Amino acid sequence: LASLAAAMGADALWKPLNHALLLSTRDASPAVRQAAVQALHALYTRLGEEYLVLLPESIPYLAELVEDPNPLVEKHARDLVAVIDSLTGEQSIQQYFSR
């Protein structure tokens, strides 16, 4: 997916992909949630700062994922948040997570 998004090269085309992945993070299956988080991780890693344009839409989903009942999904979500933090240069995007 990350290679496909890189080939697309436009955030207007990334938006439907990102939205579909975000919806998958709410799937009942932990395996599906984990795969979605790993795909998002690959996108942020591959596309870097360019992909941050989609971060505002992702914040509510990330807030849920870092508190996922499945420990493996939670771990991957925290790893994703760390990657995003390094891209934004802020202390932590977790300050935007509503509790």
C-alpha cells in the first residue's frame, strides 16, 4: 500500500486509502486492526512529512488505538504514534487525544 500511495503522489488520492485504513482500525478482529495500523505505519514511514496532511482526520482513531484491548495492536499503535511524533517535531501528538 505504501508503494501504491507513493506512486499516486497526491494527497487527494491518499485520502480515500487513509480513510479505509482508519475504518479498519475499528474492526472487531484484532488481526485486522493490527494490519491496518501496520499499513498506516508503512505509509507514514514511506511518505514522511507529506502524509501528515491526513493527520487531523487520524487523531481520533489513533487515540482509540493506543488504548486498544489487544496488547499487540496497542504496541503497534504506540510505535506509529512515535513515528508521527518524529515527523511532526512536536513532543507528542497524544496531547491532541481527547480522553
